[in-house]
Amino acid sequence: MLNIAVIGGSKCSEKAYKTAKVVGELIAQENWVLVCGGGPGVMEAACCGAKQSGGVTVGLLPSYDGKEANNYLDIKIPTGLGFVRNTLVVRSADYIVAVDGKYGTLSEIGFALSEGKIVVGIDSWDIEGIIKKETPKDAIEEIKYHVKQKRNQRFN
């Protein structure tokens, strides 16, 4: 089972919210686990979509008490680490989907790329290393492609 991180802003546009929700739905439909920072905005939308499609959601929360957790989390992990928890989100994921986002998202992207992880971006930062896609379906298809490539490498 794969862990897919969905990263993006705690404040987002309606378009980004809708996009993240579909990303979450598609992640659940693949029977992957959705990992995120656990808060509002893009994280909430992705978790909502995943839950509506029967998926499992995990939130690595910045506070000690976890009060900022969105209502769609199955597993809430209060870290007490603030933005430092972004490294845990990335480390716990096999692949990352970035939807929109500001500097917190950029920190996760930078860490993921430095770790050699695949980052697929939808309306996110335009930097080298991000695989840019227009739709949630295209983003998930990109991840599926990389999963298949990795599987083929193991058996060759």
C-alpha cells in the first residue's frame, strides 16, 4: 500500500479546494493512504475527497494538542513541531502531490526533491523538479506510471 502526501495551503481558493478534493477521491480509489499536514484548506479538501471514496487519511499536525485537525482525518498525529512537521509529511510519503500552496508548501517541495521523491504539481510552484499536471486525473496517472516503472525495475 502506498502513502501519497497531498500538500498545499491551509488557505486556498475554491478552485484549489475542488482540485484537492478530487485528488483525495482518486487516491482513495487506488487504495492508497492519504498523508497530509492535517489542517484546513487543501489538506481538508483532499481528506474530504478521500473519505467520501472510502479512503484512509493521516494528518501530521503541527501542534501538541491537535486542535487544528480537520474533520476528515482517520489518524491524527499531533507532533508539536510546527512547520518542521513538513519533513515528516514528506518522509512518510512514497509520492507527493502539490496543489497550489505558498511557502510552507514550497518547503515541503524542496525537501521532497532533495530526498529524490517524485513531486507532481497542480497549479503549484513552477520550479525545476516538479512534474506539472493540469488535472487531478493526470497527476494520479503520473504517479501510477512511476509506480509501474519502479515495479518493473525491481523485477528486471
